[in-house]
Amino acid sequence: MQTVLASLAVAVSVAAAVPQQLAARDDGPTPITVKGNAFFQGDERFYVRGVDYQPGGSSKLVDPLAEPTTCKRDIKKFTDLGLNTVRVYSVDNTADHDECMNALADANIYVVLDVNTPKYSLNRADPEVSYNDVYLQNVFSTVEMFAQYPNTLAFFSGNEVINDGPSSKAAPYVKAVTRDIRQFLRSRKLRTVPVGYSAADIDTNRLQMAEYMNCGTDDERSDFFAFNDYSWCDPSSFTISGWDEKVKNFTGYGLPLFLSEYGCNTNKRQFQEVSSLYDTKMTPVYSGGLVYEYSEEGSNYGLVKISGDDVTEKPDYTELKNALKKTAPPKGDGNYNSTGGASGCPASSPPNWDVSEDALPEIPAPAKKFMTEGAGKGPGFLGSGSQNKGTQSTATASAGSGSVSGSSETSSSSPSSSTGAAASVRAPEMSFVPLMGSVAVALSTLLGASLVLL
């Protein structure tokens, strides 16, 4: 959904540093972990009930977690809406985020964070060049900063990088970034925050991408999969929208699945889909979703209109509040798939899925030192970019190379150094075969600029 911004690409210097640990919070929220195909908060099933939060929109790069006055103002609205999660598309990794993250923690609100910025991101048209050490230094710096907050729910390694058949060639690089982040967390003995991908709302290769992000050795697999979905346009229903077919398609999928954006605005938004999303007909497969978006940024998706310090609730705000209020998550575990398991890698089928090899690119050689030395200070929003600079990968990775020990991991070998934060549970591999049905599609032409720049 993000508007594409132009990028500058100049190499930045890389500084190495040992991660600085934040003071532990005795009253902090319980870190979210993965068991089977679901998220858990301790022993309780956790469902994402949130909004996408990017005040200023994609045309104005703003870090909402670096503005305490603003975020504290908005947290009151998040609480009033009954939210437990917000998604943030870009952060400045030179800024201080303690005050906002702690305020969100006090309100029991988690953050799903995109680790890219417009100038530091994969280029779907030239992924092999944009996947370089300068890019990864920026990504790791952000990860190192936010992994220390107990209410960082998850990291998005990419957003809508693949938006048609030809761009599926970038999939190995998206998956490599996911692998690298997971390895970085373990190597630096940081909390094992779940890492995954946010896919575009297209039926061309959504299922293939989901399978691909969950196939291979354990170090290569994601911790979850998410996708943007605008196919339910009120007035609609579970069957009219095609959501029933998507549940069938993903039944048996071994990772947590949630909607990274939803809320069609073709007609008046009543958020009728909320009652289905948190119903037991979906919770065996889905773990909630994020409504697009909190503030009005000119596309008529906003729940509120912000003018200076004033926040005015739009009708959509009340509709979402009422929908969430009358729809509690199901009691118990929602009939989740406790065993999880890996998918088989999808077969190449150009032009829709143009990935012929299961092997991933090796991490660029100069980036390997970040695993032992740390990423150092990030370049922030003022950095000069990475897309055409740095050293790219020159080899194919061997299976298991992304594990800290250099071999494939099992469910018992994913370390976590943070108290109370368990590693993502991995079950023995089993095949996921989607049940191909009609999939409703919307907004396939929109791009995610927080990730990809052309």
C-alpha cells in the first residue's frame, strides 16, 4: 500500500559495537512466541488485534516511535479501540525509542516492525545488487535496537517485494534477509523475536510465496507469514468475500498466519470481517490482523484525522471500535495446529512463479562480521542509501548455513538469552499442500514502498 519513493544509493561506513542492553522491566508485557501455527503470550493463544500506524503517510517519512508526545497521544486512542498491536513501517535507527516503546508496553500494546526504510531496502528489479552488506548493516542495527523491547512482537523482513509474476525472482533474496535476521538474533544472543514477510494482495503467487517462506532447513524458514487482504468489501460475508476459500487454501500450513493490512474502503466500512477473523472457522489457520490505517493520509483509509495536536475520530473509528468490542477472541487455543511443520518448496511455474532453485544466496562476505561484532550505529533516515552500494553475495549458501552452529537447527537448538522469551517452536517437517480454490483479490497494483524502490 505504500507509495514508491525515489532512492539514493551511496555506501555508508559500518561501525561495530556490542549491543547495549536495556534495563529489564519487571512489569513488562510477556514476549510473544510461536508454537505450531499460532502466536502465544505465555500459555495463552495470542491474536493480533491492531492497526497500521504511519502518521504522515508514505509520502512523508516519519518515525512515530521517536515522538513521545505524539505516540502517547495516539496510545490513548489505541486503548480506546481495544487494540493490542500496531504495525510501524519505518523507524529511524539513530533515534531514541525507549519512551514510546515503554508507553506502549504500559498499555499492553505490541509492535510489529518493518526493518527497512525507503533508501535501505531490496529492489525487486535488481535484488542481487541491493542485497549487500551496507543494506544488512542498517537492517541489523534496527533489529539490535528493537529486539531488546519485550513488546516487539515481530519483524517484517519485507513488504510486498513480490507484486506480480516477474518480481518473484526476488523471492530468494527476501528469504535470505529473513534467514540473516534470524541468525543475527541468535548469534548476538538477543531475544528470538519472530521474523517473517508481508505479502501483497495478489493471487498470482501468494500461496507459492507462503510455501517458499516455510520450506527448506529450519534456519531458512520464516517464523510466520502475513499478507495484505482487501477482498472483503462491506457489505459482504465469509463466503462472498472468498475468505472461506483462503482458509481452505492455508489449512495445514505450519506457520502463524495473519493479515498485515485489511479494511477495504470501496464502500462504507463497517468492519464486518472482524466477526469472521476471530471466529473459530478462521482461528485454526489465522491469528488476527491489522487494519489499514490509523491516520488519514489522503487515501480515505484513516480511522482518525490528525491536524496539529488535534485528533478527530472518523466514522470508521467508531465502526472498528464497535466491531472489536462485540467480537472477543475465542476461548482456549482456537483449534490451532500444534505440530506446525515445513512446507514443500513450490515448483517453478513461470511466469507466475519464476524461482527455479531452492538454494539461497550466501550472506555477503563483509556482513558476516556483524554476527560476532554487532551491527553498530545505523545510518537512520539521513543515511545516503544502500541499493547500489556495498558488496553483494557471490555464492550460493549451503543448507543449514544460517544456523549459529553451521548446521540445521531443531526445535531444541534455537537459543534465547532473554528471560521468559522462548525460541520459536519447530515441529518435524511435513508437507503443506494448498487446496486450490478461487481466491478473491484486490489492490494488486499497489506497492509497498517501505520495502521496495524502483
